[in-house]
Amino acid sequence: MQERIDEEKPKEAASEIPKKPEKLLAFPHLVFKEFIALMLVSLVLIIISMVLNAPLEEIATPTKTPNPAKAPWYFVGLQEMLVYFDPWIAGVMIPILIIIGLMAIPFVDKNLKGVGIYCFRERKFAFVIFTIGIVAWFGLIIFGCYFRGPSWLLYLPWESWDIHKPVISKGTYILPLFVGLPAMIGYYILGMWLPILFARNFYKTLGSTSYFITMFFILSMFGFLGKIPLRFVFDIKYIIHTPWFSI
């Protein structure tokens, strides 16, 4: 009889253990962790600012224009894009598309798995696409900061800027409109149609409207990345050239 009572006690004790609530308040659970992270990051920044000197240049003079004239590092990516695109496209349209695309994510992303947590397993597609975009953007910044020298020419890290390279006007190619326009339209049509053909679950999960919006921004991003090797390798300046805009 005593053994039976002892066997029932652990079961009763286990039933009395409170279950973990499904929802927790942001304060103090999340706010406390964020505060700790804030203090640690602030400490690291203070140490870095005490150890490393700011990379300040010489005092500006009206008689000497720096060559190359570079924007602050957070704008160097935009400055680098001017090599591959028309100024109106690189300076206006692409930043606007990036902002609109980020704003559209909550409306087109219908995947409820992994919401509120960093879970690669549940959101592989979103993580991969966003990571490619971040790496590409910071890649442009790094390339513009460390590989662009006088006259915005390509300088490798071991090449000195004191020896200026000659500015050679290469014969940049501009595709005829009857070639570039069908190529651009075909790129978007194939990009929209192939996932529907080979990944129907992806299309059904998003729905038609969200799918076409998502694929438009994804194809635009990869099209932008594809223009870079076209400029470097094949010296193609514009795919579409009109009196109003050029891509």
C-alpha cells in the first residue's frame, strides 16, 4: 500500500508543474534581453572608438579636388551603381524599388511558420533571398570603398593610387532596342512562368497576386546583379536605351 502511494506522488507532482504560457509580454522578458544587448554593443563601440582613430582625411581646400570624390560609405553603393546604370535608374528607381519591396514583405509573405523567431528551417526561401540582397548591397559598398581609385577606375588593393592609370574610353556597347526590349520582356516572362511550372506549391501558397509581386521584386534584384557581369565581362553599357531612360 505504501509503495502504491509513493508511485502516485511523482505523477501528482508532475501534474502540478505549471505549463509554459503560449504568449509572454514584451516587458520584461524581451525588453530585458534587448537592454543587455544594447549595453554590450555600446561597450564594444566605446572600446573601438578609444582604440581606433577615425579615418579622417586632410582639411578640404577649394584649390584641390579629391580624386576620386567618394560619398560617405553608406552612399558608396549608390555611387558604384552609376557604373552599371543610368543615373536616373541607379539613383532614383532602384532605391525606390528597394524601399517598396521591403514595405511589401508583410503583405505578400503568408508563411506563418517561424514568425517572431529566427528560424532558418521554417523560412529558407526568405532567408536566402534577403541574404543575397544584403550581401550584394554591402558588396557594392566594399567594392566602391576599396577597389575604386582615381577617376573611379578599378584599383586592386596592392596597386598604388599615386600612379594614375590612363583613362581609356572603351567601346561600350548599347544593345539595339529591338534586341534589348524583347530580351527584358522575355526575362520577366520566363522568370514568372518557370516557378509556376516546376514549383506549383510555391505559387499555390502565395496566391496569384502575392506571387507576381514577389517574383517581380526577386527578378528585378537578380536582373540588377546580372547587369554587373554584363558591364565588366561583355562591356554592355545599356540593354535598353531610349531618349527618356536607359537600363
